[in-house]
Amino acid sequence: MDKQLLEKYFKGHCTTQEAAQAEAWLSGEDTTLLDEFMMEKWAEANEPVVMKPKVHRLWYGAAAAAIIGAIAVVAFFWQHQQPQQPLALKWDTLTNTTNNIQLFTMTDGSEVWLNTHSSVIYHQQYNHQQRELWLQGEAYFQVVKDEQRPFSVHTGSLTTTVLGTAFNISTSNKADGSIQVSLIEGKVAVSKEHAFNKILLPGQMLQYSNGQAPELTAFAPHEILDWKKGKIFFDNTMLADALAKLQQRYGYNIILEDTHLRKKKISGEFNRDMSLEKILSTLEYVHNITFKRVDDSTYQACKK
């Protein structure tokens, strides 16, 4: 199976033989390619739709309107049915491009706290037979328990599945692009197709980078959840990871090519309402670093 054939199938341009091939593949268990296809279509989408979940405005009464997009794709068969043709479903996107946290309440009552410059996609059949989300960026989830409808979050090649719990997932806080799943309460299973299935207990974090074995460690909640309290916290953090977190929080690119600087450890706490320029200026003064403005959206870090 390839994305070109999926594209033809979803648009209804397949021959009978190609359609049969696509339907046989879609009824299987390996959804990795389908996940990638959906995420690409999500990124391409810009058609506004009416948002269904409730949105709560946070932080000092500031207005923080979410930008909502949707993409239309054709979904594979229902798990317990085999219709002649697949069902056409709408996929809604919750996108936070503001500098404030967004709290979304899903139709089942589960809460999604979406960090800045982060997005979640879900289809309009959410909470019918299952509850699935696709996350890009960082979010905190407070999940309503429902044993009949497991709650799953897809991030890259990982799937985090729960019945009712609270956890944080980040896809962009590490310079190596690793995904972090941090469990606050309850129990979650984090899995990768044909590779591993790890059960997390409260206080445990799974960190995974493509091609590496998953790493289970303890974590400090005040550091992982700093963004929910309007803070940016570094505790003996590698500079490369600190800058990755700042990129995610502020939506800028920060280039760091010096291998020695990348491993430099920094500590500090900043208020989220501080400008990026002020934070970088503080890092320059304390850690003997220079940040040069490359263009309107890019900085470059180098030694003084």
C-alpha cells in the first residue's frame, strides 16, 4: 500500500481491482501509513468549520480564540460492520496559534488542555464507538472514564491508550524530536505497532525517539506541567532541549549548530508572558551565548 493509491481510493478514482486492494488493507491492523496520510491531509487543510467542543478562555482573562479547520477523508470500515462502500467522515482540527493555553471540552466531557502552537485532530464520529485523537505539539488530557470506548492519542508512530486518567504528551520539547508521555494519575498503555507495549504508572514518563528503545523514567510534574501554570521551567536542562521547548512555546525557529553548546546545561524559571527576546537576552547574559536574529521567525545561537 502507498499514499498515491490511498489518495485515489479516497477520491473514488480507483479501478475495481485497486479498490479491492485498498479495502483489504484498510481492514487490517497496521494503521501507520494511514496515520501519516491523515496527518498530511490535516496539515494541508484550511477550510474553517464550526467547532463542536466547548472552548474556555484562560490566563488573565485574555481572549484566546482557537482557529478551527477541517479536512474530509474517507474512513475505513466500522469495526463491527462490512458495508459495500466505506463511510465518508469529516475530520475536525483544533488548533491553538495563540500565546495562551486553550482548554477544549470534548463531547464525552474529556478535557484537552492545548499548549501554544499545538493541534489536535479527531473525526466527527468521536465518542460513537471509539475516542481517537491525533496530536501535534503538546497537550494535557483529563479523560472521562468509559470502559466501552477507550481513549487513544496518536503521536507519530506511538499510540497512548487509556480508559480514564490524566496525562501529558509532548512531541516537540526535545531537540531530537522524541515524544514524551508523562502519566499524572491512573494508568496508560503506550505502544508502537509490532515493536513494544509499555504500561505506565503515575509518576512515570516514557520517552521515545524513532529507531531507539523506549526509555521509562521518573519525572518532575512541576517541570513537565510548567506550561499549564504559565511558566517555562528548566532544571539542569540541555541547551538544545531548552531551545526546542522555547521554539514550541513561541512558534519561532532557533538554530543551534554548535555541538558543545547543545550539551550545555541550564536552569531557570520564566513567566510565560515574558517575550522570547527577553528570555534569550537573559540566557545570553548568564550563559555567555549570543542569539542573532536571522529573519522575522528565526534566531541563531552561537558562542560570544
